[in-house]
Amino acid sequence: MPWTQRSASTAVGCRAGPTWFRNRTAGEGLQSDLDLVVVANKQERHGNMPAGSKDFDRKNNVEQVIVENPPPGEAVISVIAHSIAVAPQNYALVIRMS
């Protein structure tokens, strides 16, 4: 089951960016693969991928989504398991608005 956080934004002209980190080595041999997904204003963004991309980062153990001037309203931030070699998979999530 994915972990999901709902966050509200009312700021104008700010920068928002959730980042997550899992304690595994990056590279082709990732043991577990988690995806960062942010949905705001009916637009879905994936960690480390350009806006509009449907792809996911399969190499890095740190993913980030930066949203310049996030729209007012709710954003849904999810960490979803693509594959887990050994459960449970620990990770940290940081959400920053500046």
C-alpha cells in the first residue's frame, strides 16, 4: 500500500518540492525501487523526471519533484513501491515550501 500525504498550498510565487531518500545504494543494482508521485492541479509529476513525463526514475535512491509557483489547493504526495526486495523498506520524506 502506498504512503500518501495531502498538503495544501495557498502561497503565490513560492517553490515547493518533496524529496524522498531510501537507504540503499543507487545504480543498476537497486534492491528496492520506490516512486515519488506528486499530483497537484490535476497534473502528475514523477521524481527526477521532467514535467509531463510518464516515466519513472529506476536508478537513483533519491528522488525530487520541484514545482515552481504551485497552484493554490491540495497536492497529493505519494511514495509507491515499484519493487521491494526485502520488506520493510525504510525511507525518509521531506516536504519544503520556500
